[in-house]
Amino acid sequence: MKLQRMNRRALALGALAVSGALALTACGSDETGNPSGGSSNAAAQSNIKCDDASGQVLADGSSAQKNAVDAWVKQFSAACQVEINYKAGGSGAGVTAFTQGQVPWAGSDSALKPDEVAASKKICSGGQGINLPMVGGPIAVGYNVPGVDKLVLDSATIAKIFDSKITKWNDPAIAKLNPDAKLPNLKIQAFHRSDESGTTDNFTKYLIATAKKDFPYEGGKAWQAKGGQSAPQSSGVAAQVKQTAGAIGYFELSYAKDGIKTAAIDTGAAEPVEATVDNATKAIAEAKVVGTGKDLALKLNYATKADGAYPMVLVTYEIVCDKGNKAETLPAVKAFLRYAASEDGQKILAENDYAPMPEEIITKVRTTVESLS
């Protein structure tokens, strides 16, 4: 498909051999559900401002946003002479790679901590690492329980499941929330992330904010609760849930594919809330910027009880130097982030089960991207 598209554009893009090669390496992005070909894609590509972007860019970080980055790269690489390789090794790996100067930007589902900002000053000459919120979305609780097509859970029940305090699917606490479901006497197989993960950080922040008594942990990128099984990256957890009867796990909605069912959350609102992009957007709209200067770190309201607001959300930040970026990669990084924050870039998110940033926030991101130096 990629080669056919390249052939059709050969006259217009003949000089962009490197960009064409990237398009081939990004073939997996078709699995995100992003439409391929067509006049809408051509129009989006024509709006991408490449400036002096060229060469190759290596990045690492959040696996939560991998499907979004794949979709962005597909468009960006068709328009600009740049090869972008996003490893998606997890938020912890991405931040470490950034603060060690191995990558010019990283993705993280958690804002930089003070010690990470301090470390970034060593590689951002005259500046520091900043958080640019670019991708939002719901953290879905996916499950595999034969015969159960609809499931409602609340934060206390989720906390007990993932702390090995509830071990059977027909437990009275689950049955109370699902009076019409035929819950089997089946062992619960709870899966969490094995790697340091911003998804884990946000998932546990939700549990701590709403069910602290049932989840007595500090939270963070590393899993702390008792028991359960682990798998690497969101894709690994989703794969285990799909293939294991009795399984439950947490991952971004974009990974809840191929028959994986997701639980609705009883937040105390009028009705249980489904994990959808629109419902996550309602919760993210309550976010407040708490970063200072050019840093746009957000505070999310995990305890929202607003009708239709899905509380278990995350925001993925693009981590980059505000000043002191490397001259050889700055044009490409700046052009790519400009596109990701653009109207076209944000529109792609909704097409791939992510939530675009609220207009007030993304406007600040666009201004900050233009000021990177």
C-alpha cells in the first residue's frame, strides 16, 4: 500500500527518498485505524510545515501514545524529509533516555519529577526539560470473562482485584454491581505492567484518589500492589487479557481491540461511565495547568463524579528542552511537534481512540513549540 502511494506521488516527492523509506517502516500504523490514502490525507500533508527539517530522529517513551505517534509519523514522513524512529519502550525508559541525552524528545504519561528536571539541565544547555501535553485518553479496564458481555466496576472493587483481595469473578462485591450478569466461579487473573509505566502511574493515581483505603500504596510508575501477573508495555497486557480466560488488565483504549471488552466505571454519577474518547475528554477538560514558565504539566481530577466523565484518564507529555536543543535535531523535532499539536494532528487522535487536548491547553502547547530553541 505504501509503495503504491509513493508511486502515485513520485513526481511530487521524488526527492524525498528518506521520507519514503520511513513510510515503509511505519506500515504498522495502519493497525491504528487511521484512514489511509485519499484526499483528506493529502490535504493534511499539505498543511505540514517542514521548515529545514531533515535527517533522522530517535525518540523513546510512552507505549500509551505509540498508536498516535504511528499515525502522526505516517502523515509527517510523507510530507517531510525526516525519518522518525519512536521506540515506545515505556515512560520510564523514555525519560531516562532523554535525561541522559540519548534522545532529543521523549513521551511520558507522567510529568517530569523535580530530580528529572534537574538531570535535564545537564543536557539542555541553558534550559531544562519541559512537559508538553499532547495526547489524552481513557485507561480502559479490559476483561475476559466468558459469558459476561457487560461489566460494571467501581474504584474500591478494582483496587481489591488488583491487590489480590478479590480473587473470584463471582465475588459478592462484583455481583452487587452487576445484578443481571451471570458471573462464573472463575479465578481472576489480574495483569499489570512489568516495566516502569506512566499508564501504571495514572491508573494507581486514580485508585489512590478514589479508594485509598483499599489501595494503600504510594503509586508511581513501578507496580507496587500484591500478587497478579505482569507483562511489558500496554500491548503486552492487552495480549494477555485477550488470551487468558478470567483475565483483567489496564491499558489505553486504543489497545482494547479484537474482541477485548472494557468495564464501565461506577463513579457515583447518575449512570456508570463507559471508557470512550468523548467521556475521557469530559474528564480531561477539568485539568489545570500547574507547570510554571513554559512547562505545561497538568493536574487531573481523577475523582470527578460529573455525569458522562470517565475518570481513569492519562495525558501523555512530549518531553523536550525549552532551550539548548541540539542543532542537528531541533528543526525536525520542532516541525514534528508542531504538526502533532496542529488541528490536523489533534484530529488524528480521535480517529485512533485517543482524546485531543482541550483547546485552551493545546493553544499554549502550540505557542511553546514555536519558542523552542
